[in-house]
Amino acid sequence: MDLTFSGFWTQLTANPLLALTVALTLGVILVNGWTDAPNAIATAVVTRCISARAAILMAAVFNFLGVYLMTLLTPTVAQTIAHMVNFGDDSHEAIVALSAALFAIVVWAVLAWAFGIPTSESHALIAGLTGAAIALHGNLGGVNFQEWVKVLYGLVISVVLGFVLGWLICKIVVKVFYNTVRQKTERFFRYAQIAGAAGMSFMHGAQDGQKFMGVILLAMLLSNGGAGGQSFRMPTWLMLLCSVVMALGTSIGGKKIIKSVGMDMVKLEKYQGFSADLAATVALLFSTVFGIPVSTTHAKTSAIMGVGAERRLSAVNFGVVKDMAMTWVLTFPGCGLVGFLMAKLFMWVF
């Protein structure tokens, strides 16, 4: 299969269904930009270490680097997503079901964004694909539960590891700088937090970028009569395209999520923001190296809670935490159901 941009464009203009699938995928990436990407830069912005505009530009650059470098190192996250469901041998029905799953993700994510609650496009992607595969097969035969287990592992790892590392790193920082005058540390933690936000953006690209670009390449393969589940080498033009779309999404709706994550959940100081960013980055790096698809939202918000708990448990606004937890809990059945219904509708229409 030709993975050059010219080859991709030729396929796109010749196959309207592929064009629809790619458009929906880019729509999902756009939504990801305004719901997930702001989590990476939220703490640095609300602690006034960097302006929102500069943070968005930084996030775009490091999202791209995360996608490119981590994909070269280990593309297993993308492969896990590709192997999670089987859309069957009928290429037409397969790409219709894939389009329906992507449409379901856009609908679900926009609803969550409208309420200002961070959502996980990673889990929405998994739920939407699963619902569409069930609709296509009429049973659970299209779901690979060996790969699905990794999602459950990731759910636990991102929450527990993010919280524990947030608490531990913040505790260490407090101990190290205990006898240092607060004003003397401001400059250090300002730049340290910018570096931490860059690291978070890098790992966001490594996790979420792999997942959604893998979907575009899967769509190209299915439209050419291939089977799902193959390994792909992601072309640079695709990484750049998706990074730009993600940055555009962040600029459209990022400020609302930045406020929800960085200000409403727990009031942060610079050293706390740095601790949360570092903790989340380490948790995401661990998960990515071992090929476990996790939610960047889970990792970052859990790290923020851990940082808040280091001072006192009451510092965490559990009202916001409860709202987000309910969104996460509802994502799998909710987006899965929407994916199922959309797949049935799309297969009837197309």
C-alpha cells in the first residue's frame, strides 16, 4: 500500500467512504485537542508560568515530537488499538463500521466538552470501536478480549501510579526545598514547570497520537481490501497533519478545560504544578513503553489529586473529581452504545 502523501490523496479522491472516515478521524483529533491536550499544559498556564498562546504552540511541537520519536521506539500502543477489534473480511462493511465508531466518538466528546468536564478520547475510541464491531458481527466475536484487558490495566495504572507519583514527587520537592526562601525558588519552578508541561505534551502525543493515526492507516488498509491488525510505519506527513489539527482544537476550546483541570480541582502553586506534570509524564512513559493504552486525562488529573493530597486531603475539590469520574465510568457503555447504534445506521445508509 502506498503511504506517501500523493498516494494517500489519490485514494482519498477515488474513495468517498475513505474520505469520510479520514474526515471523522481528523474531527476526533480536533476534539481531542480541545478536551485532552489542554490537560498537558493546564497547570503551567494557571500558575502563570507561560501564556495560554505560547503553551498551545509548545504543546503542538511536543505532541509532534512525541508521536514521531515514541512511534520509532515502540509502536505497540497503536498496534494494541488495531488488534482490539476485528471488523471482518468485507472491506466495505469494515470501513463503514469504522466510520460509525469515529462519528460516535465525536458526538460523545462534544457532549462532555459542553459541560466543561475533561473526557478521555482514548476510552471513547476503544468503546466506539467495540460497539461498532459488536454491531457488525451481531455478537462479541469481533472483540479481542486479550487486548481489551490491557485497557483495564491501563485504567488502574494511570489512576494509581499518577496519584502515588504525584504525592511522592511533591513530598520530595517539599523536603528538598524546605529551608529555601520561597521567592528564590520561583524562577526555578517556573522553568521547571514549563519543562514538565512540554514533557506532558510529548507523552500526550506518544499515547493519543499513535492511537488516532493508527486508525487512519487502518482505514486506508481496509479500503484497499486488507485485514485489520497489521503493524504500520507511520509516515511523517501524517504525524504533522494530526499534530496541526490537534493544536487547532486546543486553541478552540482549550481554555475551558484548562480552568476545569488546573483551577477547579485543586489550587496549585508552581512547585505543585511541576510535581503533577513530572508524575503524569513518568506514568505515561511507563505505560507507553509497555504498550498499554491509557488516558492522558486519567494520568494528569490523578497526579494533580496526589499533589493536592500531599498538603491535605481537603485541598482536593472532590466535587470536580466526582463529575469527571462519572464521565469516565459512563464513557465505555455510553460511547459503546452510540458506536453500536451509529454502526447499524451507517450500514443501513451505506
